Amino acid sequence: MVGTNIGLAILSLIIGSLGGLIWYANRSGRNAAQLKADDEALSLAQQTIRVVQNMAQAEADKPNTAEELINRLNNKKS
């Protein structure tokens, strides 16, 4: 009777440990996937910022008059 109780206790400990390991591995996998998704989102956000900055700079550098535009185009050809 005592041997059966000890056997059940050991079996319960083993099953509980396996369940804990499965839970931990699953959690680690989800965390790794989330980190990858976060890195991709950060990369996309940085790329979008660069595009917006370049567009803003192009808007700031645009010629104000037709004469400035002609001069700018002529200077690029030289």
C-alpha cells in the first residue's frame, strides 16, 4: 500500500515535470516568434521614416519659381 502511494507520487511528479517542460518550451517558442515579428515591424517603421524624411527634404529643396527650376536643371546637366 505504501509502495503504491510512493509510486503514484513519483508518477505524478514525472507527469507534472513533463507538463511544465512542455509549457515552458511552448512559451519560449511564442516569445521567439514575437521577437522576430517585433524586429520586422521595427525595420519596416525605420524604412517608412527614411522615405518620409526624404520626401520632406525633397519638398523643402524644390525650386520656388520657374527660373529656379530651369537653373537647377541646367546645373545638373553641367
